[in-house]
Amino acid sequence: MHDLNLSLPDDYEKEPELPIPSIDDQKKIVAELKRLEEAGELTPEILHAFMTGERLPE
């Protein structure tokens, strides 16, 4: 068995963990992403904003 060095570098900054959205909020997020995709407005930046919690459905 190999001994793997899985330690992180000292200068590694861990991103804060986001709370998991409620089921209702998850459904709203999926609906908004589908709407944006169908409208041709879903960009990598918008997807990133939803995945990082920077953007939430109205």
C-alpha cells in the first residue's frame, strides 16, 4: 500500500462551505437554470454564480 501525501499547501485558502438550499429553493434554482438555458441566456458566469451562492432565484 502506498502512503499518499494528501496534505494541502500552507498557503491554500479553503472556500467557505455554503449551506445546502432547501428542497423548495433547489427546485427554484433548477427551474431558473432551465429557463435561462431555454432562452439561450445561461452563461458559465451565471452558472458559477448559482453554484457559489452569489446568485439566488427570486
